[in-house]
Amino acid sequence: VSEEASQVTRAYAILQNPHERAVHLLELMGRPLEEAASSEVVGMEFLMEVMELREEIDETTKQPELERLIQDNQARMDAVVVKLATAFDTAHMDEALTLTAQLQYWNRIDETLREKTDVQ
């Protein structure tokens, strides 16, 4: 019973997190997102955007600016989640794979921002 409860708790956690949910759906559909290939999936332009944002985060020290960056990033993540739902609903797995990889990068940006600030 304890093992089953643990599995239910883990499944609930996966369903609650849009990125983990997308990764799981891709795995179920035979299209797993491989960590090493995620940079190839998103493309160079996207990676440049992420790199520029990371530089901006590194240079930012004021709390209001960090809070703005968190809000901007949340908007990016929300937009990707909406597109991701459409990609899965319409069975566009290549797009779902790309969007899942993008969401992974935005989640990492979010983690970095939250580590840098006391905004939770």
C-alpha cells in the first residue's frame, strides 16, 4: 500500500508540473526529450535569447528588476504551456518536443531568478 501511495503521489506531482507532464507524454508517445539533444531541438536563435537573458540576470542586482524578470519569464512559460497543449491536442509531436525543450530552459531561468531573489 505504501508503494502504491508513493506512485500516486509521484504521478500527481508529474501532472501538476507542465514540463514534467510534457516530458512524460512525450515518453509515452515514443518521443522522449533527451537532455543532450535539447539544445539542437530549440535552435540557435532561441539559445541566443536564453544566453542574453542569463547575462541580464547576472548583471541585475536590484530587487524590483529581478521581480520584473520573474514576471516576464512566467509569461514566457505560460505562453509555451498554451502552445504545448495545442501541439499535444493536434498530435504535432515535433512541435511538442521543441516546446518541451523550450519550457525546460525557461524553468531553469526561473530557478536561477528565484535563487537570486527572495521572491517566491
